[in-house]
Amino acid sequence: MIHLVSLVIVMMVVVVVVPHHLGGGPALAAITDGGFQHLNVQESITGFEIQPSEMMGPHQFSKTDYNEGDSVWRLKLLHRDVISTANFSSQRHRFDERLKRDARRVASLTRRLTRAGYRVEDFGSGIVSGMDEGSWEYLVQIGVGSPPRNQYMVIDSGSDIVWVQCQPCQQCYKQSDPVFNPADSVSFAGVACDSAICGQLENAGCHAGRCRYEVSYGDGSYTKGTVALETLTFERTTVRNVAIGCGHRNHGLFFGAAGLLGLGGGSMSFVGQLGGQMGGAFGYCLVSRGTDSSGSLVFGRSSMPTGAAWVPLLRNPRAPSFYYVGLTGLGVGGTRVPLSEDVFQLTTSGDGGVVMDTGTAVTRLSKPAYEALRDAFVAGTVNLPTATGPSLFDTCYDLSGFESVRVPTVSFYFSGGAILTIPARNYLIPVDGMGKFCFAFAPSAYGLSIIGNIQQEGIQISFDAANGFVGFGPNTC
């Protein structure tokens, strides 16, 4: 693995090794009442109904917090609705568009991660975007170049590249910030065709002695340009010699963001390029629905919390960018749902398994697991009036006449004994702003399961990629 990044911080970096705890207690237990918890219906609807005009302006989130005395740097994490100016006729319209993006994201991952859609060219390329077909939800603002120019960047836990749209812009989609101009940056350095970086890119080309890349997607979206080394700035932290894609020809539904900050498990991702300098550690708290609030993205070994429940990460050689976890079971109402032992198994050939993904919204479970989870939940909600919801969901309720409802808990059981009981608002969600709520899980067409961002919202999640663990909790955010 080649680490090309140099890191300059205003004070000495102290590396702290945090021990991993794999105890059997809950990683982050919601407040429960004998296997049940209460969902505040009106509070959930209020968060769902926030209008773009009521949101805080995006440029109020440009600062990075730097913790004196340690090596942690923290960025504000925003939902896409903060910078999107798309007009929606209703809250249901906005939600339906989110589900459409989600369906495209899941279809893309399924093609890449299942044997049915596997193609060699889908892997191995050092530049892979999780933004294909507009399937992105969360972003941060960082400085690109010297002097730094603020750019909104999508975060994607399944991508291994940092890339931005670049001048001269032969073809660019609309973004909220001015398109980055390499000519204005004294730190921009093109990568030669015979460089080690260019050699890592399976789809690399050469023009006038410079390394070029090209990434295409099934829907016709693409990014094309040159590979370069550039400086990224996070307030008081400067990261030099980051290998980035500088896209001169870009097409697709990437509205608003300037590019992508890949956080995947490969060597070309931002985390991979930092290597040992930040201990291969990062974490995030995804902002909960209601876009007047912000989440966080943190880097550095000192960001690893004590008291979290640590779950081993699994590696799929066929898809090294993705973070697989050992999910062993599901629970409803404090009782484990009967499931086959191999329902979530990642096979030696790379099929099946469970991926944690920031780009997918609704958690997808293999069909037998989903049906068992749904049936157990329905059995615990027989007193709630049912309703018809969007086609993705087959279990919905009319809660328009309720202030709060008592619903069974939902839990994930992981290898090593950790149990994650998620808040009720992370699995029973409003879909129209009028009191209709749906059970936010769906069946997967293949054996692949995906833990989506709705289920991750508001939970402190930490990746110790260097040692192969993901931590849940101990705090909410």
C-alpha cells in the first residue's frame, strides 16, 4: 500500500490506542419498557415537515472544530437538502424522490456486490463513485487547493476516491460552489503516466504525459479528467499530497456537490491515503431527519470512543471498498427472531453478507430475514391502525390521531455478542407529513443485506479500519 499524504497539524499529534470491548451488552440501547418503546408521533412529523426555506444556510457550516491537545478533527456533516434547491410539491413528493434515489443506489450496489451482476471492471478501479445516479445523502465542506477553496463534498463509505469538478470545465453539472480551478492553486501537481498512483488505476489512460481517469455508470453518468496531487484543508489541519481526480467532463445527477470524499476501505480512499498518520480511524453521526440540525464526521485515533460496543469488520476481497459486518440475528420486543444461521453469511466466494452504507437510506435484508422481522413486528402492533404506503413498504400505519405510540423494540445481534437496539424513530418513519408511518425495512432481491443510513441516524458510529472493527455508541448525537 502506498501512502502519499503528508499531514501538518498546528501541534504535536498524540496517538492513543483504544482497546476494543466485545462484551455482550447493548451497544446503544434505546429506553425500553419491557421490550417496547414509545415513538413521539408529533415530534417525528414536525421533523419531517421542515421546509428548505427554514434550513440554516450552508455557509454557516464551513468551520472545522479542532480539539486542543489531541489529533482529532471534526467536520459538520450536512444532509443534501441543505444545499439542494429542488422544489417539491409536498413532503410526500420529497420523500418519494428520496426513495427513488435509494432504489438506484441499491440497484447499483447489488450489481457490484452480487454474483448476478458482478463484472471485473466494477472492482479494481481506484476511482469509484457512490454518487452514481444521484444516490447521495450526506456531505461536508472542505478546502481544496492552496489557497483553499471551499467545496461541498459527498461522503461515501463505499468509494475509494476524492474527486472534484475542475476548470477548464468542458462539461460540468451545476454545483453550489464555484468550480475548482487548478490554475489558482500553487499546490496542484499533475500525476505522470508512469507514476505508482496511475499504475493502481485499472481504467487509467495517458495524455500529454499526464495520468487520466474515466469512470462510467450504467445510466450514462460519468466523470473524466486528470489525476493530481493536491492539498486539502480542514480549518487548522492541512493534508498535503492527496491523490484526487480532477474532473473536466462530468455528467449525471450529482446536483449541488462539487465532488466526493471517499471513505471506503481501499488504499486510494481518503482514509486509506492517510494510512498510519491518523491511525486508520474515523467516525460519524448522521444527522437525524429534520435538516435544521447537523451531524459530524471525525478523523483520528483519539476520536475512537471508550465504552462503545466493538464489532469485527469482515473483508470481502471481491469488494474491498465496502465495510462488511458480522450480523448474526435480529430481535423484536427483546426476543430474538428465529432465523437460519447462514442468512447473513458472507461466503468465501464473496456472496451475501451485510454491508454498512452511508448512501443507502432504507435497510435491505435478505428476503427470509425481512419477512421474519416484519411478521414479528406486526404481531406486536396489532392495536395500531394499518395504512397503505409507498410501494417499497408493505407495513404502514395511520398514526394521525396519536401523540405517541408504544411499539416493540428492534435490535441487531452482531458477532462477538454485541446487541444494538435502535431508537423507534429509526425504524418507524413518517412518509407524508400527515401521520402515515412505515416500517423502514425492505427485502433484498439477492442474499446481500445493507444497513442503511435511516437506521444509523443519531448513533455514534466509529470505524477502526486499521484494526478491523466498527463501534456503536456509547452516545447518541
